[in-house]
Amino acid sequence: MKPELLPVIGPARFRSPILLASGTCGYGLEILEAGALEGAGGLVTKATTLEPREGNRPPRIAETEYGLLNSIGLANPGVEAVIEKVLPRLEGFPCPVIVNVAGDTAGEFAEVVSRLESSGVHCGYELNVSCPNVENGGMAFGVLPRLVEEITRLARSRTARLLSVKLTPNGGDILEAAAAAEAGGADAVTVCNTFLGMKIDWRTGTAALSRGTGGYSSPALLPLVVARVWQVSRRVGIPVIASGGAWTAEAVLELMSAGARAVQVGTRVLRDPFAPARIHAKLLELVSE
């Protein structure tokens, strides 16, 4: 069966199944100026929080042989600056924009979404429930299905736009978390955020990242993400957006075969901003064979 190349997810329509993953293209301004959006069906922005965040101290990015470790710490100018200074510059953006939203408490997610509703630029939201949960001792929200449902339900009450929940692979039951997001009113789930990883200089015992561990992204993760997409797509009735391991057109098609409606490409874009165009062209070639 041929994949849907013009996916519809909730109320949003995309011109391609390839989405630019959160954290890899900022708010899209640089990649827009570079003219590198050909082939991209949509953009997921970096995280936006209620208050500005400087993020973690450097070093917070480290390359590995097969991928990348990052511990950015949700650095962003805060929701009011995004509304006043960033989103107006995205007016007329050539593909749909989804704003990634994070918070320290369940209520903050809803508050950020509520404030962003004043802008007509973006088509929806991706709730990052993989961030630390200060209400429960620093665990990620996503490992607790009841909180996933609560956050989703609160955000859903503030918007009719596309609402996807980005799940964590680091602890908890991702199938139960996906079901909780669906129960809370999500239009989709994003499977999944980066995997916990670490790099150490064996000569000195020093970690490559200032915080020690970070999120690992790599084409080597493809089999892990394919399995989770396959499992989640059979657990819930809402669309699954794959994220992780997508480096080639063949990887995109494999994730779609596993059940993904759309596929986010991230680390590949950091190394080659024009990768979406190449991946999309190859994808069209493969599905026409």
C-alpha cells in the first residue's frame, strides 16, 4: 500500500509527510532565509515556555560516531517574546508551523497554549511531556499517564488547533502514555523524543555534556523508533507522527509502513539543511516505482 504523501492530521493539512523536528531548526527563520524548505511538509519549532529560559550551561551539544547528544535545556525567549517578535516574522511561512510547548507544571502547558492562541500564524501545538516535572520530583511528565492525560485535556480546552503529544522513550509505558494522550483529546502523538545517552572521555572521566547525560539522536535509533511507532499505532486510534532515526527516504517509508502518518527529520537537517528536499525527491521516486 502506497503511503499518504499529503497527510491530514487533525485539522491540519501538510504538503509532504516530512516534518522538521523540534529543536533542529529553531523557529524556522534561518532555514527560511536559506531557502531550504523545499520538501518539508511542516515545521515544529523549538520549545516555547511561559518564561524565558537560558538553557543549560555549555557544553550542551556533543557529536558521537553515529549521532548527536544534546542537553540544550529548553532555551527560548518565553511565550510573550515568541508572540510579539517571532511569530509575526513567520507570517506567510511556506508550510504549516507547529509550536512545541513545554512547562514546569501541568497548568503551564495550558497557559502557554492559551497565550499563543492570539496568533493566527501557526496551525497547532506539540506538547513536550518529556521535560522534567517539578510537581513530581523531577520525573518526566510522560512517564505518568494520568499527568499526560491531564496536560492534554487542559491544553485541549484552550485550542481547537492541531494538538500532538510528544512522548518519551525514557521510562514509563509509552503505550499507556499514548492512550492517555488520546483520552485527553490529542489529535496525534509524536513517537518519540530523544533517548537518554552519555559520552565520557575515558582518559579523564569527564562527561562531554555539562549535565552529564543528554538526549541522543541518530540514524542508529531507527529500529527502536520503528518498533515504538508500530506498537503505538496499534494501541491508539489517532495518528502517529514518527520522530527519531529518519535519515533517508527509505527510513521515512519504513516508519510510515510501521504506522506513522508523518515523519519528523531532525539531526540530518542539522548536518544538511537541504536534506528535506533530497529525501522528498527520493521518496517520490521510490513510491512511483
